[in-house]
Amino acid sequence: MARAKHPLGIDIGGSGIKGAPVDLDVGEFAADRLRIQTPEESTPDAVADVVASIAEHFEKATGDAPIGVTVPAVVSRGIVRTAANIDQTWIGTDAGELLASRLGRPVTVVNDADAAGVAELHYGAARNVDGLVLLATLGTGIGTALLHRGVLVPNSELGHLQLDGADAETRASSHARETEDLSYEDWAERLQRYFAHIEDLLWPDLIVVGGGVSKRAERYLPLLHLRAPIVPAQLGNAAGIIGAAWLAVNG
């Protein structure tokens, strides 16, 4: 019997578009990741060209297996509703239909934080947690994913909760820490207020912190005092690709 081909995960970001086939049995790349720079004008058609190039590159490993694609945006039934770090012409675009038509394969389009949350749920820090999990990616902004008893609640967008009279992501993201040259101690005070506010609203059983700054979690997570355990993500920058591939197969 011929071995089933691996699904392809593709993560569209503001600076790079990354993809790899994913072995869903273990939650790991089945081949080395390919990264292509995001076009300067990151319109849907321009980005679709790059996605097509990545799909062609991995055609031997993936065959006609489904493709999962993340975008830094709210996505509802394949339609992009917002645009963060990509061209504003994405808003209102049926990205699922655009990419499926272009690639000739089933395509699932999801929010990037949601994909990372699903990956951490099945293969990482949130595995075997029975309850409500919040994943927060602390990067240019704050992306969030909510997972309840293993089911994704999509497009939570909790980075836009108010903190100090502004969107939380403008005050508590990793970008805010760097821009304002905050110490980890000062940044932790903002994170404390942010996550405590979420706890008062949702009472999560676990909080997972992702984004590149999760590699330095020991600098700030021990300074937080919350009801729920708060832990760093385990899959790093691979989470979006892995989660996208999982959702492409499992919906």
C-alpha cells in the first residue's frame, strides 16, 4: 500500500512566508522548512504566488494532500475580515477559495494564533489539558487562541482588550517592551494586569505563552502571580505550520 502523503502547512507573516509538510503522527516537519520573503506589496494575488511556489516545492512530499494556511487576521469561513501586517486588500477576500482555485487542492485558511494554539494543544504545552486553555503569542501584537476541551473557539482577538486605556497589545506585547525599552520586571507588571484581567473574564485552566520571547520565559513568567498555571509554548516558530496542517486534515 502506498504511504499517505503529508499535509502541507504554510504560515503567512509580515516578513516571511514559511511552509513545510507535517507528520501529524508526531507533530513535526516531515522535511526542512522553506521560507520565502513576503512580497513588499503583500496583496492576495502576490502572496498566492508565493504560496503556490512553496506548494510546488513540496509537491513530491505532499501530493494532493490538503493544505493549511495561516494569516495574521480574523478568518471567518475562509473569508479574511481584518489585516495585520499584510495588505489591507485582504479584507473581504475569500482566501480559501482564492488559494484552493490557485493550487487545485483543498485549502483551509485560519488565524495564525489559532493555528499555534491547536498545535500546542495536540503536540505541545497544552496537551492532555481537560478544560479551557488560553494561548497568547507575544510578538508585534498579541494574538490569542482559546481551546475548550480540545475544541478551538476561533478568532478570540483578546489582544484588543483594554489595558491602561489602550489596546493591550500596544502596552503588553513584546514589541511594546522593545520599543519602550522596558525591563523584564516592568514588562511583567503589564503582563500581570493583562492576564489577570483575562482570568477575571474567562477563568482559564492553563495559559500558554508563545511568540519568540517565549524562549526567555524564565525572565518574566516567574514574576507573574495568577490563578492558572502559565507556561511557555513548546513548539516555537513551528507551531503555526504544524497547527495549520492539523486543521487542514481535521477541520
